[in-house]
Amino acid sequence: MTLRKVLFWCHLAAGVTAGVVILIMSVTGGLLMYERQIIAWADTREYTVAPPSAGAPRLPVEAIIAKVSAAEPRPAITTVTVRADPGAPVSFAAGPRTLFVNPYTGLVMGEGAPGVRRFFRVVTDWHRVLAFSGDRRPIGKAITGACNLAFLFIIASGIFIWWPRTRTRRHLRSITMFNGSLQGKARDFNWHNVIGFWSAIPLFVVVLGSAIISYPWASDLVYRLVGEAPPARQRPEATPGNASAGRGGGASRRSAQSTPAAGIDPLLARAEQQVAGWRTISFRLPAAAEAPVVFTIDRGMGGEPHKRGTLTLNRPSAEIVRWEPFESLSQGRRLRTWLRFAHTGEVYGLIGQTIAGLVSFGGAVLMYTGLALAFRRFLAWRVRVRSARRAEVGAGLRPRLGEGLGIRD
């Protein structure tokens, strides 16, 4: 058996075994294409923020935090996001809620679009853990992780299988261009080849990014490939946004709530001066009055790591403890971060998201046509087996029938 045949049968077996799960992940991945932009639009489309007068300054962020904490005491505020756009609200993360606040009055305008957020949360759950919940989530994660690895093999082996033995112009056209006149098996074969050809490389990168998210060993391998030691793993912190934190999250929320936001304004002013052209600045309220404050300064849309940096300031003095732009990270961390956001395409903005979403839908078509071709192959095999059995039975009966009729060979 040739290498091509071995790869073909492994390719077919992996597709049949993991095809349904890959189909689900591909469809949901396509639906998540513009998740960040759709949520941002849905959250703020009904909230109009206008300065009370021309050139009116915003309220100090400490005053806004105090107003929001008084109006919405539970759950406690954990994260604040300020936007450079003077017409944009300030957002506050408070447990599972996201509150949008008028920066000129401090009044809570609402929670955005919970329905849209709920939709994407459901789609994300299907994408990551097949909608398993509770104690079954690790099972769903294990299944999707294994199917991601199978998908990587399917893509890589598919490139080898696709590579034509006869490279004539007519033959190449038949496997790189759609033919609308085909039906049935020929149509599925044409779609499978054409979509596989045009989406193989970006789809491989998207799925590879998923693998480093799914498996710590894959993430560590990225560092080792560039000659770096993987970073030590930290235990999950007990924070409101961490579902695995357990009961410790309540203590963290109570501590953050009881700690005033005194001294945040000069720190925020210092963070605004750090990067020209920033679009958003986010920070968590520290659990202790003496703890440093960490600001995430972003010049992009939120998913472009090369446009984001982390600034840690000493709370009493506003001195810089650490400034970490993307360029200052180690080669391994930059590569790992790039792969993480290459999975969603966000690393290249809207164009990257569009490509990632389209190849995700393309992956769904690949799985559908692949399963259809496998099913047709199985049916054809069943027909051949039945025909062979009938031929064997006919060959066995013929001498007896001949003898009974007095027929001699």
C-alpha cells in the first residue's frame, strides 16, 4: 500500500470519527466571526452620551465609581473600562453584569444587550465544550480538544492527498475552481477539493491556535520551539470572572467592594499619557489600598495584541513599576499570543476576522462533503459486497441446477 493510500484511509477515518464535532465547531466558529463588534454595537446603540456643554470635562473616575457603587452595590465593581471617544460610555464589570455609565453625570444607563451576550455565550459553549455544563464541561472540552487535533491531521493530510499526480491545466482547474453543472458525488468531490485548496493554510493556522488554547503541552511547545522555557503555571485566582475560583471569589468581591478607589484619578491620567492614540484603558480595582494598579492600554479593537500594552503603576506615587508593550515580550510569548488571536483572526483586525470566519464555514462544508463522500463510498461498498455474495451463490447453485436438468458441461 502506497503512502498516499495510507494517508487517505487515515484521513477518511479521522473525518468519519470526528466529523460531526468538527462540523459543530466550524459552524459555531463562523457565527463568532464578528462577536466583539456585534456585542459592542448592541451594547451601546441605545446609549447616547453627549457633553452637557461644549468642552465639558468628564467626571473624575473616582466620582463615577462612587456613584455606580451607591446605585448598584451588588455585585461589586471589579473592572473599569474608559474609552477615548467623548461620546462613549464608561463600562463597569460587576460580576456577570456589564454596566454602562454616562461619564458626565455618573448615572447608570443600563446593561447593554443581555440577549445578544446570551446568544454568543450559548454559541461559545457549543464551540468550546459542546454545550456541556457543570461537571460535564471537562468531558466536552476533552472531546473538542481531541477533535481539533484530528482536524489538524485532516487538513495536513488533505493537502498531500489533494496534490495532483497529473498537473495539467484542465485537471488543476477541475480541483481549484467550482463547477456549477455538477450534481451528487461529483459536486461534493468538487466542493471538497476547491474549498480545501483555498482554505487549507488559513484554516490550519486557525485550528493550530485552538490546539494551543486546548492543551497546556501545546502551549509549552510553542515556547520550546523558539528555545525558551515555558512559563510556570499559576493557580487560578479567586476572581468574579473565574468560574473555577469557587468560594474564594466572594471574599475577593467583598475585599474589592470595601476598598475605596482613592488615588485612581492620577494613576489613570498617567496611563493616558503612556500611549498616544489609545482607544480604551481598562483596569481592575485592586483588593488592597497599597496594591499596584494594572492598566491595559489598547490602540486597537481589543483582539490585536500588538496594539496593546500593560502598565503597572505604584498606587501612592504613580511611578511605573512595569511597562509591557507587545514588543517587549519574549519571542515565545509573542508567538504564543499571536497564535491565540490568530485562532479568531483578530490579530489582523476585521480582515483577519473575516478570513477566519469564512474558512470556519469552509471547514463546515469540508466536513459535510467529506461525510457525504464517505457515506456514498460505504453504500457503494455494500452494493459490491451484496453483488459478490449473489455471484458466489449463483456460482454454487449452477452445477446443481444443471445436473437436475440433465445439462452437462
